[in-house]
Amino acid sequence: MDGPKVELKVDSDKLNAFIVINNPDISENEIRFVLESGGIKFGILDSKIKEIVKKVIVKEPLLIAQGVPPVNGEDAKILYNLEEGSDERRPIVLDDGSVDYKDVKSFRIVKENEIMAVKVPATKGKDGEDIFGNVIPSKDGKDLKLVAGKNAKVSDDGLQILSTKNGIPLIHDNVLEVSELLEIKGNIDYSIGNVDFPGDVEIRGNVTPTFYVRATGNIKIKGVIEGATVTSDSNVECLGVKGRGKGLLSAKGNVKAKFLENAHVECDGELYIEGSIVNSTVRAGKKIEVTDGVGQIVGSNVISGLTVIAKEIGSEMAISTHIEVGIDPKTRDRITELSSKIYIQKQNLEKIATFIKLLEDLKKKNNGILSPDKEQNYERAKKTRFEIYKSLSEMIEEVKALQTNLETYAQDSRVIALSKIYPSVEIIIGGKRILIDKMLGPSIIKLVKEEIDVLPYLG
């Protein structure tokens, strides 16, 4: 037959070699000679040569040598624990199995020192070798650097980003940070759900009925709180409150709003209302001021630690309005709580004293002897009596100290009407009461020699 008995063909990437047999009368040595002559040194398939010689196939390319391709390293990647961009929003299943559709979680909150991202390092490449014995270089994976922004840090080994504050994780230009401000662009309703956030909250809409917003920081609401509960460990500012006889606005700092209507508001600091307080229950630890706009307090129960100042108090319709100053609301609550406990403990003391007397009488009848179980009960009762005495003494002393503080508080307290004060306004200062029975002009009401006095307010 014309032409070579065996032809050698090599792929362009030099990773595979093939032979084409033109003459079936071929030996293993002849094949190996062709490979050697062609410079094939690596990846020769010995078992394949033996198969070819045993069962010769002519005029078809047969794989005879195979190189090893390089394996490139994998690029570094970052796994984020943020649930970012997820549309999955599950309502909360309550303990009784019912579903609270108001508690729909729509944002991710991280706690301090929580892992927010993990870096999977790049891997090294593994070189290959072609059929001529040449090394085929591989490429190492590309590295990525973790970048921590505000309120975040990279771990010492460079493989994690951890939060340094409580808040919402955000990514900007591959920089991971934690925001202590939660911004809600619309209303708090079923589209958002209840909010419980460890930082500041800003809401651009309303807080709709029955929902709640809780925050450890400041809460700023561009809209109205409507029959909802808003609680802050700091300050609250809102357009107004339409309580509808439901919900609560509570702050450990100050509260500022344009109006209160059928609302229940409590704050430890100062309350500033730009318009009016109508049919509401309001408590402030220091001061209540209603001096802008209408500046009216009417039909409300208002309690302030030191001062209540408004343009007008009451109304021409002589609607009953209650103003109390000179008592820190929390101090009064504590006195009420202690008084209740003192009453209960005194009753307990009477009961235990009666029980002890019964046992002592029984002991006298039995020549000073009680059965072991009665003796044990007797000793236990005496110990309980001592503990009640001690508890009563501590509570009574605390009440005395609180009442002394209130007396001092009352002397510095006052109610000021910048324009008018109407009939049916009841004013209490340090426990002293006065009912306004006629309309008065600008007035200041305060304690003078432990009695309430109403004086003209001269500014």
C-alpha cells in the first residue's frame, strides 16, 4: 500500500495525539517509533496501543496520547449574610399557631459583632503538561479584598466582616457598612409591618392603626400616628397624633408634635406641641409647652413634673380640663405602687401574727412543747414576720423620701396661661387643688406659702 503505514496527528492545543493506520499489518513497536519520532513524550496510552494492535482499525483517527490541561485557580468570592434583595417576606407565626400579618419582616437587622460577610479565598492554579512534555502554566484565582465601612470591621485574618453596632447592613460600591438609621419611605402598614429597631427610625408617612414602632434611638415621623403604638428610648418627633382612644406614644426623652387628639402620650423629658392638645391624656417628666399656633389645652388630663405653659387652657364651652404639676409622674407611680405593697404587707403581717399567737398559746398549754412539724412552722413563721417587718420598714422609708422630694418639686412648679384660662379647669400643684370658676386673662398659678395662688402673668 502506498504512503506511511501510520500517520501521526496532533491537536492545536498539543493535548491530544491521534494515529491513523493505513496498513493493518502494524506492530506495537512501529506505533511507538512513530510517537517517538513525532516527539510525543507524555500521556502515551499504553493500554490503547495494545488494543489497537489486537484489533486494527484503519483509516480512522485513534487517540494514542493525552496531555493534562492546566486547572486555573478559582477567584475569591464573598458570601454575604444579608438576605439582600430578597422579596420573601414571611408573616410571624404566633405561639398559638395564628399568623400576625402585621409582623412582616422586610429588612435585615444585625447585632453587634455579627458576621455579615465571609470571604472564600482564591485558590492556586494547577499546571498542566502537553504531550510533548512541556509544562502548560495555569492561572491563580484573583483575590478580593474585604472592605468594611461605617460601624463594621474586617476580622484579623481578613476573612470576615463583622458589625460593630446594631443596625441595618448596607453595601455601597462593595463597601459593607451598618446603618443605625432605618428609613421607611411610606406608611407603617401591612406593606411594611411592625418595626422594632435598635437605632434611629425615620418614617416618611403615617403609622396606621394597631401597628407599632419601637426604637432604641430617635423616631421621626413625617406623618400622623393613628391609633398606633410608638415607643422610643430617646426622642420622638411627629406631625401629630390621632389616638382614637387607642395606642400610646412613649419616649424616655422629649416629644414634639403639631397636635394631639384623643391621644395617650408619655415622656420622661419635655413635651412640645405646636397646635393643641384635645381630649388627650398626657404625662411629661419635666415640662409641657403648647405656645405656637392655637396653643390650646382642652378636655385633657395633663400631668407635668414642673411646668405646663399654654396660650389657652380650657375653652369657652367650659369643658372639664385637668392640669397637674409639681409631681414627677414616675415618682407618683412609684408612691402608688409602694402604698399598695405596704397595704398588702400589713395584711400579711396581721395574718402571720395571728398564726404565731395560736402556736404560742398551744405551746403554753403543752408545757412549752410543740410537735416537730408545728415547731418547724413556728420558726418559719417568725422568720417570715421578720422579713415582712424589714420589707415594710424599707418601703415606708422610701415613700417618705419620695414625698419629701415631691414637696420640693412642688415649690418650683407652675401653670402658665399666656392668653386665657377658662372655667372648669382643675389645677393641682403638689396635692393642692383649685377649680377655676371664671375666665381669667394671662395667669400664673403656683404655690405661695403652701397654698395655690393665681396671679397675673406679666411675661
